[in-house]
Amino acid sequence: MDDIIVVTTNELPGYEVVEVYGEVFGLIVRSRNIFGNFGASLRTIFGGEVKGYTTLLSDSREHALQRLRDAAREKGGNAVLMMRFDSGDIGQVMNEVAAYGTAVKVVPSGKS
């Protein structure tokens, strides 16, 4: 298990927040190659999942999460609360994914 706990909730059951380090984020911008874009264009005509884009987005989220963990670690945190994803397009050829949340230090309940 990674040493940085990441949750989408405001609290972490079984743990107590002892320090708050503030907002952290992990960001990645990726582009598809021209052949992938052409294939995706055909999918819009004929329908169906664009597996290349699904994989691209899934991989991008994982990279953004790892960068989020790194950012929390650099601030001294061992957890990220209220993690969220945001994504968008840049110039219709790139996709950006941001993972963000609040870096905190937590300890098991009753051990502060």
C-alpha cells in the first residue's frame, strides 16, 4: 500500500487529523497521436467505445493521483482528504487531468 492515503471524504474513519497542510494537486496533460484521433473520429460516425481514449484517460488519472501523493508527501502530509478529479480539453488535441485535495497529517484515533 502507498504511504499516502487518499480519500474522497472529509474525514478518515479510524484516524485523527493532527495537521493540515493545505491544497495539493497533481496535474498531467497528454495528447493522442494523429492516428488515434483519426480512429476516434471514425467512432463518432459508427458509434462504440473509443478504447484508446479510455486507456489514455485512465492512465492520466493514475499519473495525476501519483503526482498528488508526491505533492502531499513534499508538504509533510501522509494523507489527502476530499480528493477530486477535474479534466478538460486543451486545443481539441490534448486532455488535462487534475487530481486535487487537502494534504493532512493523520494518526490512528487515540494516538495524538
